[in-house]
Amino acid sequence: MHFLGLNGWLAIFLVLIVSPAPVLAQATNAAASRVFAHPGLLHTRADLERMRQRVAAGQEPWKSGFEKLRDDRCSRPDWKLNGPLEVVTRSSVNSSGNGQMMQDGNAAYQNALMWCVTGNEAHARKAVEILDAWSGTLKKMDGRDVQLSAGLNGFKFVNAAELMRHTYPAWKPAEAARCARMLKEAVYPPIMDFATFANGNWDAACMKTMMAIGVFCDDGELFERAARYFRTGKGNGRLTHYVINAAGQAQESGRDQQHTQLGLALLAETCEIAWNQGVDLYGESDNRLLRGFEYTARYNLGQDVPFEACVDTTGKYRHKQISADGRGTLRPVFEMVWNHYQSRRGLPAPFTRQAADKLRPEGSAPYSDHPGFGTLLFSRLPEAPAGSTGLESK
């Protein structure tokens, strides 16, 4: 037997303790060194130019999609603010300010889009008026459902801010910086630990808004935290915990179809942001997200799908059969996903396309759950051959 002696064992002990540090340092350095593309959340500069050109030329389906956006009341440049408030609470017992923040967030985002597509500065002024009012007032978000309030409402604000900061020079840097502080200090705290106690749509709401704040604030660690959780998180919102098998069954498929579509779409919005920053989450686990959309679209179009009895990560939610609650009521969430997999990647998505066609042109989404208006925002011509990563066409 070979005896190492005290110094030898001490050396081994130090190696075991210290060796993870270089790996951690590499990950930290990678996050810190990430250079973000701006605007780079749901819409890149190329996306905005595509919309602008095709709407100006009267081309379909962008023309009809734009009319849906233009005619929505939250897109008006004379929008009357519902807020701002210092504290926003969302709870099944007592909600205060959540509805006001939701509506003003929708108006900020939609006016920002209208500015980018039409060049009408009245929309730009309205978007920054809303952002400035809330960023100068909001201090805290709370309540039993705070993760949903911060995740869903906050997402509209950060998307509006990203568009305005990088397309409207008249928005003063100090005002944009104040908006960033609001996002970091009021919106981020409720979502920072995700929502491992709940159905997966809660986690997904946290993920997409955390990633969006990371991009807007040029914070690589926030971006990476959201991406890591998408891949390996412990809650129901992790991709392979939400789309639980290769057939495409979702964690909430046995609950109802409204929440199933909600959760899938929130994951897709996370993927779209990541894609616009050069990270392919759409392709994770053999395009598992596409399988979830195809399964859910197929069932909601009236066809049968397989179902396995399942229990979620918390052990609280157990389902023995797929739910017919909400079946056939499609949400405006299919255009973005179909256009990614089919138009960008050349991958067939027949049921997702049928769902998109049935809704076309997509209008507004319920509450502040999704961007909506996907026919305008995400329709694109085929870009990449089948089997490519698609990233080379960006």
C-alpha cells in the first residue's frame, strides 16, 4: 500500500475543493463577455424592416396582420394611462394595480410596434410616456400570484423598452436607465427564483421575462440563468418537464387546453429571444417544443392524441386523461412557432400550421399573456433548407 502522508492527502483535498472553480469561472466569464444584439428580444432590426416594407407595399398576410394591430384599442397614440402605481398586487383574494399595469404594458408594447412599422412619432411618444410613468413610480410587485404578474406584465414593458431604446433616439438615456432599474428592482425580484411550486406556465413566465431583462440590461448572467433553467431547471417549466414525452404531451394537457397553450407559448417566446441572440433553444431535445405544439394543435383541431397518466415535479398535479376543457379554442400563439420550424428551419409542422391558418390573421392575445398579432410580427418567407441550424441565415 502506498502511503501519501499528510501533505499528499492535503494536496488531494485542495484539488477536490478547488477544481470546480475554473469551470465556474469559465461560465461566469462567458456570461460576462456575452455581447447582445439590439433590438434583440422578440424582434430584430431585420424583423422590423421586413414588417415595415411589406406593410408599406400592401403585401399579404402582413397587410391584414397590421390591420389587426392598428385597430386594437391598445395601439392608439391617444391611449389614456391606467396607472402608474407604486405597488402592484396579483392575488385570487386581492388584486390591486395588476389590471392597470397589464393594460398599460400592452399599450406601451403595441405603440412601440406601431412606431416601428409606420414611423408615426405619436406612437413613439406614447410608448415612452407609459414607460417613463411606470419606471418613475413602480417600487414593488407582490401577492400570491406575483410570479405571473411580474412575468406576464413585465414582459410587455421590457419588450417596449427594448424597441424604443434602439429605434427612438429621442428617448433620453437617463430615462431608459431608470426603466432598467425598475425592471431589475421591481420586476426581477419576484421571478428570480422561478416558481417551482406551481404548474409549468408559472416557471415559463419567469424564464421569458428574466431572459428579456438580461438582454435589455446587457446582463449576461440573467440571460444564462434563464437559458440554463430552460434546459435543466427543477420545476415544471423546464422544457422536458413541460413537454413530458416525445409524443408531445404537456404537463398541463390533463388540466385544460388554455393553460397548456399558455405554457407552450411562453416557452416559445423564450426560444425566440434566445434565437435572436444566437442560441438555439428551439432545437433542444430533438425539437421537443415542436412536438408539444403539434400534439396540442392536433388535439385542439379535433383529432385524437395518445395520453399517458402522469404526475408533475411537485407531486401535486396528477392527470389520468387529457382534458377537454377549452378544447378547440385556439390562442394566437401558433404563427411564431410555425414560422420558426417551417420557414426558418424547413421542418414540417402541419398541425401547427393548420392552427395558425385557422386564426389568421392573428389578433390580440388574452390579457398580457402573449404578444399576439403573430401574422404581422412573425410571418416570413422560407429561409433555411431542411436540416440546417438556421442560425446561418440570421
